[in-house]
Amino acid sequence: MAFTPLNALNAFLAVGRRRSFAAAAADLGVSSSALSQSVRQLEARLGVPLLTRTTRSVALTDAGRRLLESAGPSVDQALEALKTAAAQPGEVTGRVRLSVPTVAIHPVVTPILTRFLSRYPKAEVDLRVEDRMVDIVAEELDAGIRMSETIERDMVQVRLSGAFRFVVAAAPSYLKRRGTPERPKDLLTHDCLCIRSATTGALYQWELERGQKSWRLPVHGPLVTNDAVVMRAMAEAGMGLMYAFEPDVAQQLKRGTLRLVLEPYAALVDGFFLYFPSRAQVSPAFRAFVDVAREVMPGRGAASSD
């Protein structure tokens, strides 16, 4: 098969975005070896290396980064235009690329995706579940879902949920053995299941508040993790106190395997928002996704930007 620069460019873009030949090959439905050959042919044609390859990782060279940043959006627009041209009147095609945190999957993302994909079966969603902070512009995503305080002020924001709390909880067995903390500073002498930030790698300081006063507590304990499933299991086993997004522990609280402590100090946050650049060129698929998000979250889908 003759070398085609545009096909090779699309292969490079897939690898550059995923930083992995295997993941990009799965996305494109080709073999890793075929993908590697296409990228090497493109590098030979340009006369510069685009990727640095090791046995364990793939990284962009300076030339590769420039090509990804300059060509990526144009290629995406061209591919979306081809899909739109082939679509029937009123039919939505194309891909929506999203970054979402783990805690938003059940209460927000699942109901929106279910209706969107049922209504528009020819649309696709590239859903990246990641708890680190993400630059959606640099990573060429359509949008992200995050809590409002972590979103840049120049983004358009569409509310997807009401406010909710972050709470401290423990198993009855732990409270019987170690006692119940009554004030925020009591946490400093308790066994706490610590959270490691996926963005910075640092231990997260538990945030509590009451009225106008707030606390950030550098807790310690027998476990450090960034996995909510592990943390819930260890908390239910009585290994320590946990700090949790309240809907994430609703079933455990209902069953009584966990109990809230320090409830008057639970921190209230503003909720989840869909956000995207105010100057973004919105595709038909993403516009339909926003409409469905507003529909699924009745009375919550107000948009704003500063």
C-alpha cells in the first residue's frame, strides 16, 4: 500500500495524544506494528523524529509537539466534517472527548451518557476517567466535568448537579475501639485513611468547615491511596476514618457499615459543572451532548462564564 501522508499524520496524532502505540492502535483498529511503521514513514518524509520511544514509554519530541498542536485541531475538524457530510438530515455523528473524575461517574456522567448514546447511536464518546487536573485545551478535549472551584474562570460552565458535602465516616468497630472525634483537631490523633493527589502526588489535607471558619488538616494513618473502592473497604473493615464524597458512601451509611462523624463540620461544595472554552468551535456532536446534559439535569443546566 502506497504511503499516504494524511493517514500517517492521523496515526501520529493518535499515538501523540495517547502516548502509547498499543492504546492508539486499539483506538484506530489497527495493529501496533502497522501504526509504528506509519509513524516511522512520516518521520522519514519530514526528516525529523516526532516521538521518543523506549520499551516502557512514548514521548513527543519538540517537533512532534509542534505538529500535534498545529495539525491536531485541523485534522479533527476535517474528520468531523466528513462524518457530518455523510449524515442524514437531523442525524448526529462525530466524537465527544471528555475528561471526568471518578466521583462524577455515578451521579452525573452515567445518566447523561445513557440518554445521549441511546438518542444518537452514531455518535461516539471518548471518556477519560482521571482524577488529576487536566488542561482540556492542551489535550484537545471538547470539555471536562469538575467541581466549580477547580475550573478556570474563562470557561463556559454548565451546572450538572446541586451542592453536596464531603464528610468524615468510620465503621462502628473503629469508633468503639478508638472513640469518636468531636472536633476537627481530634483527627490529628486518629488513624485516617489518607488520600494521595493524582495531580501533585502530595497527601491531601482534609477540609472541614463550620460557619465562617475552615480547617485543612494534615492527617496521618495506616493507609495512603487514591482509590475510593479500596478506601471504602478499609473503612468498613474498621481500619480508620475516611474522607469521602457523601454520595459515594450513601449505601454504606444506609446499611450502617459506616457512620458519619464530625457532621457539623462537613464541607459543602458547589457541585459538578460541564466546562469548555468560551471560544471553542463547538461540533454538532458536542452541541447535542450539552443539550442532553441540560435535559437530564432539569433545573440545573444553567450556563455561565466570567
